[in-house]
Amino acid sequence: MKESDIVKVIMKYLKTVPGCFCWKEHGGMYGTAGIPDIIACIDGRFFGFEVKTEDGKPTKLQEATIRKILAAGGTALVVRSVDEVRTAINGSLR
């Protein structure tokens, strides 16, 4: 499965989560490098999901951004499936 396919499945799921505001971050010359692929705010909690395929690895900049989000009190992680997103959300909102 391609990364873009995983993103689509995750976005479809997030749109069903009550109290969720989310978007797909698009890279480019006007974006901020290293920002996770999907940003979500659920019941006041910040989530950053860096989407990768089974073999994909985050860049050093993506890893640094995840650490900064965590240090600021948000939730950020590399995910490879919608199940990992579901688990992260359920674990954080308890």
C-alpha cells in the first residue's frame, strides 16, 4: 500500500471521530518542513501523525519535529495504519 493510500484511510477514519478537526498537511515551498502528514485536534488534544509505509522511515527533521511536539505536550508519532491512529487516540483521550 502506498503512503497516500494510508493517508486517505486515516483521514476517512478521523472524519468519523466526534470532536475531531483534522487536515492533511501538504508540503511545498510555503509549508514548514518536517511537519507531520496529518494534523488533528480532538477534544482539545493536539495530534501529529507522520504516515509511513511498512518500509518507510522518518527523516531526521521529521523525528526532530515529533520530539518538539511531544515536548510541548502534544501527541506525535509515526503511524503505518489506521489501527495505530485509533490506538493512539484512544490511549490519549482516556
